[in-house]
Amino acid sequence: MPSVNAFAAVSATAPLQPIIIERREVGPRDVLIDIKYTGICHSDIHEVRGDWGPCPYPLAPGHEITGVVAAVGAEVTRFAAGDRVGAGCLVGSCGKCDACLRGQEQYCSVKAIWTYGDTDVDGTVTQGGYATQIVVTDRFVLHVPDALPLDTAAPLLCAGITTYAPLRRWGLGPGKKVAVVGLGGLGHIAVKIAHALGAEVTVLSQTLSKKEAGLALGAVDYRATGDPATFQELAGAFDLILSTVSAPLPMDSYLSMLTVGGVMVNVGAAPEESGMHLRLLNRQRILTGSLIGGIAETQQMLDFCGEHGIGAEVEVIAAEQINEAYERVLASDVRYRFVIDVATLA
């Protein structure tokens, strides 16, 4: 099995460090990708620090991957060496269940295979994009449009599709008003996409510290949720509220900002239970969640972003800065996504 350089966690408490990992041989339906950039997602930190349960160490995280095709298997027809490609949160599914046939592989009823920390098709542990190369089944490889730089495109493979999917699902477009809760790695891309879809965008954040940045990204308004007057002044104002934050929210207050039939979508952590049910029932409001998107929809998102020139706002770092970047993510000290220059792993 080919060995490649990687940067991985060896325990929940130790700093990430350089290691050598093995990739499977390129099979007939596989694509070998020379990784150029990998985004750092908050999920990476949760996983390697054991926040979501036992973790198979050593583990190289990373599911926001862009690069160039190095080789393809004998049966691959959609990709060729030199193509600009990406891989996101999923690297496998059964392909036969109802969810897969609907293009929602993320909900595979048999087994969705996640890009790292999961069991791969050959029985090994999946290792992510903090590495110089990765082998992915062709069905889960995406074309990256030429209009998108590979560094700013990398976060689109998770943060982009995580926000694009619900915005499309709930019909966001001209004449619609949307509030994006939080202006971080997810939120800033949500603002860009919602604006490009033609919606009127308001950012809801704890303070006004990022107001100038939010307006520059396409928002028409920016309100502080730390001010109780915000909820009074915006009562019934929004068709859609997209929450991108992981902290618990006062759901009654947020739901009061929805119009009749309005929808609140959580793509961060699920909200705590509260007395919100009456607000949902009274005016046919909807509280829902969303988990990334299927492969076809992810390609649609990339093409849309290419057409509209939408990429993430990134800070490119070397591999030796990953541990520092983790601490800065936890301190909300990044605007808005760290992206690893994988050449520094070579």
C-alpha cells in the first residue's frame, strides 16, 4: 500500500504531529488525488479530541479537500490526470438504497462512509485530507470549476454545501428575507450564497464587531443578538433563519422572528429543548436541520459558486501551524477559514 506524508492526532490530548499513513491501491473505480489544500473544519477538532466519542488513533482529519488528479482506475471515465478536483465529507455509500438513489448519499440507510475516522471499503480506517494524497471512489470526486482557486474552494466542500443545501431546499431567492446566525466559517459562506441567490440577507451575531465585514460580504443588515431590542424590531421579519453556530440559542426568541410559514434551519449543534413548540404550531412554522448534501448537489453548488465567483475567505497556513490554528478556531480568531497548504507536508 502506498505511504504518504500526513499530519495526524495520536491521542485526544496530544498535539497533532507529522506521520506516515497508508493509502489503498488505486482500484478500477478509484481516483488518486494529489492534495493541494485542505480546510480546517471545527468538526476536525471535535473528532480528534474525542468530543464525539472514541476516535481511532492515529487519525489524519480533513474533509475539505482540493487538488489535482494524479491517476485514475481503468474503469474511470469522468476524470483524467491533471483535472482539478475536490473531495468532501463523504467517500462512500451503498449506492442502492432509496436515499442514495435520490442523490442523498449522506443519509445512506446502509452505511455512509465518512472521509476520516470511519471504516473504508477495504476495512481500513479512513484518513482525511491532512495528507499529500488520497484515494477516493470516482462517484465521490467533484470537479472544481476553473474559476475557483483551489485554496478558497476547499472550504466549499463542507461549509459551502452545508449552507447551500438548506438555502436551496427551502427556496431561497429574490423576494425572500433570510437571517444568518453567526459570521464564522459557515456563516460567511452562507451570506455570500444567499446574496448570490438574490435574497435579502441579515446577519445576526452576538455583537457588531464584524458588521463591516458582514455588509461587505453581501448582507443588507447586521444586528446584535446581545441587544434585546433586536428580537422586538425583527419580529416576523424572516422567511428563513439559518443558524450556523454551535452554542445553544434562546429558540423562542429566534422563532419569533419568522414570518408565517417561516423556516429555521440549524446546521450547527441542535438547540436545547425549550417552550418553542407552541410557536411552531401557531403559525405553521418549521424548525428543521440539515446535514451537508448529496454528491450531485455538491457539484451543483460548486458550479454555482464558480459562476458567481464565490469562494471562502481563507487564511492559508503551513502544516506546522495546525495546532496553533486549532486554538485560534476555538477562540473564534479566524476570518473565516484556515486552509492548509499541503505542499508544506511534502
